[in-house]
Amino acid sequence: MNDTLERLYEVIQDRKRAPQEGSYTCYLFEKGLDKILKKVGEECAETLIAAKNGEPGELISESCDLIYHLLVLLAQTDVGVEAVLAELDRRSQKIGNLKRMRETDRDS
């Protein structure tokens, strides 16, 4: 799984380093952080709606769009996907976070 994310992130970084005409990724970088953030927000909302509607194909599609735009955001802000994956790995090793999760849920 990580290989797919890392390959996609590398393509995104390549577009940032060497823009290609007609590339949607390059368009996002050209428009800047505000545009990228707007797209992440839009894709997040569309993912939530797809989940609510119970349409697995739509949820998969919107999840892909969200992940792609999140990777563009990471590249724009010079945060490596490796760092995010390492943090996920670190968190997956934790045991006994249920109390903290319940507190977080209650406060949100």
C-alpha cells in the first residue's frame, strides 16, 4: 500500500520540480496554497457525502481524490509522505488509547 502512495507522491513532486504544460497538478501548484486547500476541503466534503449515501464506488472515487489532493498539499508545504506514513506506523503501535479517544470524541 505504501508503495502506491509513495509513487504518487513522487510524481507530484516531479510536477512541482519540473512543471508540464496541461498538468492538473502543475495548475494546482501554480495557483498556490489557497487553491490546494480549497480542493482538499471540497474533496473532504464529497468523501463524507459519498460515505453517507452508502455508495461504495463513489466513496472509493472520492477517497482517491481526497488522498491525491492531500498529497499535493503535503508537497506544497514540503512535508514528505514518508513522515506521515512513519507517524501512522508509530501510532499503530500504541495500545490503550481508548480513554483518550473517548475524551476527544466528547470534546468535538
